[in-house]
Amino acid sequence: MTCPFLITSPLWSWVEFTDNSKTAGIDFLHRNGATGKRLFPEPNGAGCAFLDYNADGWMDIYLVNSGNFQNPNAPNALYRNNGNDTFTDLTQEAGVGNTGFGSGICVGDYDNDGWEDIYICNFGRNVLYRNLGDGTFSDVTEKSGVEEHSWSTSATFFDADSDGDLDLYVANYLIYSVETDGCQLESLRVYCGPDNYPPANDSFYRNNGDGTFQNDSISAGLVHSGRGFGVITGDYDNDGDRDIFVANDLSPNFLYRNNGDGQFEEIGFLAGVALSEDGTVGNGMGIDLSDYNNDGGLDLVVTNYQSQVNTVYRNDLDGFFTDVSFVSGTGLPSFPLLSWGCGFVDVDNDGWRDLFVVNGHIHDNIDQFDDIGDYAQPKQLFRNLRTGAFLDMSSKSGKALIEPQVSRGAAFGDYDNDGDIDILINNLEGLATLLRNDGGNDRSWIRVSIRPPAQSLMARVFVETDDGLSQIDEGQSGGSYVSHNDTRLLFGLETADVVRVWVQWQDGTHSEVIKTPTRKEVVFYHHSYSD
């Protein structure tokens, strides 16, 4: 299908992404410690994050490393945003260069002191870094009670019981040992599949409100085992509390519905998100939850393995979801690719969320036994056509998108504060990519920041324009593939000059409705507003 008018009409002006990594000073190199033995943990890669660790209003960058999983030796990295389109590596000064075999990251102010803290998921010991507020962090993993010694992939901070502090959900992958590894395809050594190993149970840590947590997985009803990769929370049923979605690798996906008191019920099959529309189990990798069709309900996307297509689940606003992967136009283009990080993000600020996906194969020798797959693969960007369908614009969005890479984690945020969404990518055994959005801010926008930081994960923001455009969004910890996004919420507004904005807090109260000019940032404090 070709639609030339989409490119030439002013209504359909488009954007271009530029790789700004080198100019910005991002020289991070991911290592996975591969030795040629093709041991199972090596190709899964790691995540990345946009965060504001020093609370200066500029998004900093954190990148997770892996190294040799039997003897990890590759440190993670923290880059401070200098506010001038460049970054400075301050990993050592901040004390956050963990050298575990890293997978994922999430960010949240768990102790309500006004500073964002960092949780790292590893093969082995996870790490909780408490932000001390002076540019440094302290490892408080053991004394806080969130130490894991399994294979954790991703995590999310959220307020499970609406008590005003952030709890922690940790997705664990599977039970692995080197002694059980070793797979052959005829005479060729290949990476084993996840079905060679039993799934692991995830963990839920309830915040005690004093800087410590307790493992409350069983009593909260979070007891099912799956091979967890992507995890995200959001109020899918519009009842005022956060529910949990988990993308599982060769296990049915989970949807834990919050019963309103911090207790959960797993209803993935009932709600229609456990499997694809043809009833098959996917290799769930990345995940995102957002209202792409502006109908007031949060929709879901789960990225999958080659030949499975990425699954778009439309929220039907009745407690159920419908798989619209092929109807939406995103399914078929994803069929030959192996997909990871993803996000429903409005890259051109027209008020409708587009879909961005990064790709890359597991097998570094795929060309020796498969005619379809490539190891390094291009990224994909699908434009929202405002009809429930998307158009593949990957080849029209800059050469950085079509350059093949072995990508894994992807994070989304406005790192240069110019009013459009930029993208950070962690590539397996490669240099990180920082994609600057050029042209997205040609249209109107409004950025909403929530204070204090913990409340950014406990609020739903509503935005309306005079021409009838209505949007919702929620700040989220974690998501994509083992990554974390900018929790400031950026809304594209087409040509609007003014906009109405208000916040619904998780404690059941609402902010005042404010009317403000566009192309600016507004800040809502819990129960108050500041220009």
C-alpha cells in the first residue's frame, strides 16, 4: 500500500531521527562475554534508561552492561546531561558502576525523599542504588530487603496498595545452569531455546514505608511462574489502581488485575492477552501500555520472536482485549524480524501515538541455517493513521533507523528538552545509539511533570484541546525491553495554541483543571499546580 499524500501534505509532515551518540559523548560499549560456546545467557542483551538523577530538569542516561556471566567484568554507565546536547560519564563519581551480568533497569523514588533511585536486574545479585541527593548513590540492596539471587530480567516500581509509597515487582526469567547448556542443530552449535529450562517465579516486594521492603509475593497472589522479560504497570480497567502486565518468553503472558487492596488476580487468558489471536504462545520480549487510539483505555503491545509477529492488543474498554496485530498493519512487517524494545510514542506530535520497535536476532550464525533471519536488523517506526491502523515509515525516517544493528533495550524521552521524543538504544556487543528527533517539535506540545518524583508513578494525566483531541497517559517505571522511560509526559497537540490539563491521583483525588498555552512544561505537585 502506498500513500504519497501522507508525506507531502502539511497534515502529514514527518520526522527524521539522527544518530547523535558520538557528538553527545555517549561512548558506551555493551559486552556480553561471548566466548564462542554459545551459552544461553549471552545473547539476551541489556536495557537502558532516561532519568533525572540530579533533579536539574534534564534527562540523564543509564546503560546496563553484561560481560562474562560466569565472571562479570563490564561496568554499567551513568551519563550526566550537561544541558547543551552533550553528556559526561560520571559513573565512578556517582558510584553506580555495577559489574554484575546485567539485564534490566527501573527507576523510582522508593523512599519518598525527592530523589530518583535505581534498581538493576542481574543474572545473580540484583542491586538497589539509593540516591543520596548529592550526585552519589549508596548500595542498599541487602538492608532494604530486595536482594535477589536468581536471574532477574526487568522490574517496575509502582504503588500496589495505594498507600503512597512505591512497591517493587521483579520479573525473573528461568532456572539455568551451565551444566544443562549445549544445543546442536545438526553439526552446528547454536543457542538453546528457553523451553530447555523451567520457568522461574517472579517476586513482589511491598514497601514498608521505612526504607525497607518485604517479599509479599504469595499473600499478594503473585505466584505464577513464567519466563518473564518485559514488565509494566498501568490502570487498564480505569478503576484507579495499577495492574501488572508481564511479557513471558514461551510462556503465556500475565495480566495481574489489582483488586483494589494490593491483592492481585491473574486473568491473562480471560482478558485475551495471554496468547496471540490464533491461540499460540509467543516469545514475549518487550512490552508497552498506552492509549494509541485515544479512546480512554490503555492498549498493549508485546514484541515477539521471528515468524510470530509483534502483538498489538486493543483495549475494548470492557475488561477484554482484542488482538489487532494484522488489522493494525504492524503484524506483517514484523514477521521476519526478532523484536525487543518498543514504545507507543507520538514522535511527530500530532496527538496520536506511533509505534517504535528495535530488532536483532539471537543467533550470531543465523545465516548458516535460516534463509529468513539476519543477525543485525533495522529498526521499525509505524505511523499512527488515526484510524486504528499504522503505516510503516521506517525507511522514511532517517538512515539511522534502517542501519542494521543487534538491538535490545530501548528507552524514550526528550533528552534535549526541545519538545519531541528522542530514543536511546542499547545494542548487544555494540555501541549505544542516541537518536535525536529532528522535526517532531514542528507541531504543538505540552510536557507535564509530576512532583514529588514518587507521585509521577501514581498519577494519570488528562489533556484536552478545543478541537476535541483528548488524551491520557501515566508515568511508568520500567517497560519496553528491560528499560525505563522519561517519566515526564509529553503530549503532541497538532496545531493547538492552548490546552486543558488535569491530574487524577491514585489516592482518588483530582487536581484543578488548568488552561495553559502550549509549547511549554507544566508541573503538578500532589494536590497543587505550578507554572
